Amino acid sequence: MAFIVQKFGGSSVADPEKMRRVAGIIADAYREGNDVVAVLSAQGKTTDGLIAKAKEYSPNPSKREMDMLLSTGEQQSVALCAMVLQAMGIPAISLAAWQIDFKTNSNYSNAAIKSVGAERIRRELDQRKVVLVTGFQGVNKFDDVTTLGRGGSDTSAVAIAAALHADLCQIYTDVDGVYTADPNKVKGAKKLDEITFDEMLELASMGAKVLHNRSVEMAKRYNVDLEVLSSYERKPGTKVRRANKVEQAEVSGVAKDANVARITLIGIEDKPGMAFNVFRILAQEKINIDIILQNLGRNGVQNITFTVSRPDAQKAIEVLEKHIDELGFAAIDLDDKVAKVSIVGAGMMLTSGIAAKMFDALASKKINIDMISTSEIKVSVLVREEDADKAVQAIHDKFFD
Amino acid sequence: MAFIVQKFGGSSVADPEKMRRVAGIIADAYREGNDVVAVLSAQGKTTDGLIAKAKEYSPNPSKREMDMLLSTGEQQSVALCAMVLQAMGIPAISLAAWQIDFKTNSNYSNAAIKSVGAERIRRELDQRKVVLVTGFQGVNKFDDVTTLGRGGSDTSAVAIAAALHADLCQIYTDVDGVYTADPNKVKGAKKLDEITFDEMLELASMGAKVLHNRSVEMAKRYNVDLEVLSSYERKPGTKVRRANKVEQAEVSGVAKDANVARITLIGIEDKPGMAFNVFRILAQEKINIDIILQNLGRNGVQNITFTVSRPDAQKAIEVLEKHIDELGFAAIDLDDKVAKVSIVGAGMMLTSGIAAKMFDALASKKINIDMISTSEIKVSVLVREEDADKAVQAIHDKFFD
């Protein structure tokens, strides 16, 4: 007997048949004697449909009214799911965010969670009801409806699990767990039984779109045990937990991120503070920088190379060119045919030679490394985009075969 | 400068074009310097669509969850209307029933209004905003969503007007006012400039489906001036007010109600209390009786005739036959080819000869009168259904030509 928070995404509840499958999962957990809170997203493409509808009424709808509109999607989901559970003989009640005092700040469309009331949910659980809560939404201090932004339902579930001290927060999705690499692309990719929060964060930020990063960060902060598992298959998924609960593998996964562009400022004056100026100007425009390489100066000039996400690349160049007098570089070079390949592993910091093993794998396939970046639990390299999949496979073979 | 509550039904806000027309009406009232609260129904067939959807998920959904589901319809309406007004440069804010503390009892799907909070609406009006409020819905003392039943948005508007002491409650509909008779059927039917609450109640109960009866009763109780007018034409409608504010006509309107069946108990024992027994038994089954005719007894037996609404007729007969031993009648006769024709007028009680003038009109067209019922402001007659339209026209010609 445990207290479980379950989260089901929009595609898992898109139609009556899928809703009944989800209700079956919830009902099983309930019948095993657990306290169950299920957090649901809006069904299927409901949210997109409402956004499109709003555009028919106003070219530029206010975020406050958009949130008021969009929040109806999850409310419909939870009411319908309660009906299905009741028809199965399971006592269930739907609650919208405002009914459980799910408080956020007033940043409409992308609100941050402030607190979650426990009282109403506990009262319903004490009556042995399944509690169905709207994901993705909250209310601000004026009782106006807010939404948490895309992927916010994961975060809703973790916040509820944290506030009510649930034993486990299960995130049901259309994959059955976290893999050592993308199983659609890499031969021999294996499902992980468990992984640390930090590893999950690194993998998520590299495009392994299993969990929303905000939800993992919140789970880490409040020490909420997560499990990622499939809505379609009844089998254990991947547990995401604190490092001390996880058997730490040297390397947990290999990931590719092709959403990268490399920019080089050529012939910039080699004096202290120039790099700082470049990155300050970009930061003011909210352009994030990932890997940085500063060549040694020669003849009083140097090159500064860095990577940004591809959609930011053009803007970054425009911003830098606007400041050419201040920065005094000779030319800018853009290369958007690159990709980042990374290995992640919480056990890495305890083991030497991990990076060397990765480079060896790449060298054996004659793949050139352009830039390198390391952290305590990650090694990333920049390679040609056309080499990226081969690189991932080679590294995966080296560590997991 | 006045404080006006406006109500717009589902067909008036069904699509972007209609919503813009409604927003235009609201904007005009606002720009004239008035404080404006607009109460909206769900768009078009939204509520019916949600009911049909619920049936796909459960054969017999609970009323609590149904109300949770249906209430999303009005929330979408008010959010979209706020977007349209904002795009027109009018400051507007949408509020759901729970956000204004619109309290009802817990009779899900047909809840009664307990109280309406004034604070939030006043705060927004003080900031010179148009306030858009969801009709048809409320919250009970547990903060669970309830709905008021069909036509409830009229009642929502009147309740808000009463709670905030508005100067006028305007009910916008697809007709432009209250007529002396159904303008689609009766030649010479005229729009009334004004009418009393009691007249409106009698007309509404006879099938003049302009205003929901509950809303008129509430307006009468709290003395809220109503106006019924068209969403499509910009012209004055019909004012519904207290008797002392209205120039009282002898007869305000003629109405037909074909939803009537006549039942006769033949050969019932002629002793005190028998009629009472009949009506007690029917009341226990919640069958309402309208006109009653008790013939004089002859040879120790009598006939009792009464009318019920047609959908209740079969049930009434079954109930009475079940009690045949107790009631001791010889036979039951059902006639469902009858209709009720009525004249209504608050000035009637001050004028003699009104009923005679009505009977004269019917006699001149050789229409037989089957039963008669009178109240202070109404005379009703039962006629053959095939004569009903002719009867209405003859009476209307007599009083209004």
C-alpha cells in the first residue's frame, strides 16, 4: 500500500478507448490498496485546437484569457475520466487546479508553481476515492487561471507528489522508459532500470524528450521518486531517483543533439575581457551559449568559437555584427552542419578513462572531434552532423556491448 | 450612466461573426459610460455536444462530473468574448462562476442559487473593465461545480443584477421582445413595450418561450427591471417590471399551449374527499394538474375532469388505475387532442366583462369551450386542438384590432 501520483499525457487519453485503458491502470493501482491521484493533460490535440480557435476571435489574444480558455481542456479530461472510473465501479472525483489551491505566480502561459494545497485531495483520498486532477494549470493569488506552459502536466504531477509526500510519481508516456540511446536509431539500445536525477536532466537537455526538464528539477529539489513507464504496456519502466538510491553506472546513456550551430568570431583582439563582452551581449538578447572554445592568441588576435541552438544562430550573428565596433572582430563564421554527441553517467566522476574510451570509439570510425565539453557527469563532443548517428552507435557499442 | 447586466444566449455567440456582433452591443453600452456585466451561455450546440461526448465515456455519467464537464462551455465563451472585446480596444475580463463566488446548493444539474459575491465584479468594474461572467453555472459550499439546468443563464444574469443592484438586466435573444401573441402564427400580433412580472410568468408558463420562468420569478422577488431584446437588431425590446411601473393593459397577450391532455374519471363515488384523494395520489407521483372540473353528482356518482401536461398523461392513468380499489371509479377517459388558449392581463382584475368578450370571440367562430379556468390576471379555456390557432386569432382580433 502506497501513495502514488500518476500522470497521463494528452495522447494517452485522446479517445474513449484510450481513456478506458488509462482508467484500467488507475483502477488496478487503486484495487491494490494504494491511494491514487492521477494528473491528466487535455485530450489529444485539444489544446492546439483551442489555440487555433482563439486566433479566429483575436489576432493577438491576451495570455490571461488564453489561459482561461486552454484550462477547459484538462477540466474536460478529468471529468470524462471520472465518469469512466465510476462506470467501472471505482469511486472517483475530478478536481480542477483552483479546487485544490494549486497556486502559481502570475506569469500567464508559463507560470511558476508557488504551492499546492493538500487538504482537499487528502479529504477525498481519506474517503477512498481516486482523485483526478487537471495538469498544466494553476491559479494566481487573484484566483485567475494560469497555465504552466508546454509539458507542464509532468510538473503538476511532481508538485502534487511533493506537496502531499507521495511515495512515487509515475509518468505514463508513449515510451516504456529511458534508454541508453534512442532505440529507434541505435542498435542494441537498452532500457535502463534506474537513473539519477542529474543524468536524466543531462539526457533531457540533449533532446531525449521523455520527461520535461522542469519536472525533473522539481523532483530532484523535493526528492520525489519518479518512474517513467508506458501507458500501453503493463511493465516496469525506468526509475529516476537520487544518486544514493541508484546503482551508478559509468555511462547511462548516449545522446545526440542536432539542434546546434557553431559560430566563430575570427580575428578578435586578444585582450582580457573580450570573451566576456561577447557573451554579455548575447546574454542580453537571451541567447544561450553551450560549448565554448577560445583559441590561444597569436599576433595579438584570437578566434572565439561557441555553439548556440540553431534557431538562435541568425539572431546571434545579427547582434554581434551590430556590435562590431565594440568587439572589433574581422569576420564571423557560421557552421550549422554540426551535431553534439554526449555520454552521461553519474558513475563517471568515480572512474578515469571514460572520455578516452569515448574518443577511442570515435577515432576507430575516423570521426573528427571539433569541440569538447565536459562536466562531472557528462562528456560532449561536437562532430559533423552527417557523422553523428555513426558516432552514437560507435560509442554505444563501446560502452554497452 | 447606468449599471447594466446583459445576457446573451448560446445562439447569439455561436461563431466569431456572431460573437463580434455581441461584443459590439457590449462595447456600445460601455462606451456610453455604463458599467457593463455580460453573462454568456456556451456557444451554439456546445452543451449538447458535451452531453453526447459524455455518453461515449459512460452510459450513465454522474451529475457531479457532468456539471464539471459542461461548465467548460461557458468558460470558453467568456474567454473568447474577452479576446474579441480586447481586440476592439475595450478592457474586458472573463470570470467563471467560482471566481465571483456564485454559490448554489448541491443539486447538481439543476442547482438553486444561494448567493452571488459582489466583490470581485465590483473591483473589475471600478477599473472600468467590462466583466464577462459564465452563465448557467455555480459552485456549492464544497467548491464543486454545479449547473442551474436549461435556461439557467437567464437566471444567472438576474441573480447577478439583484446581488449588485444593477439598474437593468437586459436579456438578448433571437426575438425582439414579448408579443401580444405568437407573431409567426397570429396576424396583427404586436410587440409590447412593457409588461408586468406576473403577466410574463403566465405567458412563459403557457409556452411563450421568451424568458425562463425561474429568471422572471427571481426578477420579481428582487425587483430587478428586465428588458427582452434582440441580439440582431438595435432597437428597444419589451420591459418586464413591477405592476406599478407598467401602464396596465386589460389584456397583454393571447397564448396557446398544446402540451395538454384531458383526463376524466367517470362514475366516481360522489362523497366528500374523493377529489382530494385523486389529486393527492397524483401529487405523490409529482404529476402537476392544471384545470379541474368537477361535475355535479347525480345518482350518487360524479365525474372528475382535469388536465395534465401530455408527457405525464400515460403515467397519470397508470397511477390512477393502480389505485382503482381505493378510488372506486368506473372508467378513465383520455383526450390528448385538446389545447389551452389563454388571455393574460394585469388590468383584467380592474375591468369587468373581459371573460365575456373572450367567450364572445370564440362563439362567433363556433368554437366550443370545454373547460374554463380563471385567475386574477388570466382566463384560460380548453378547446379542441384543431380549433386552437383559429381561437387565438379570433381572440386577438377582438382585443387588439
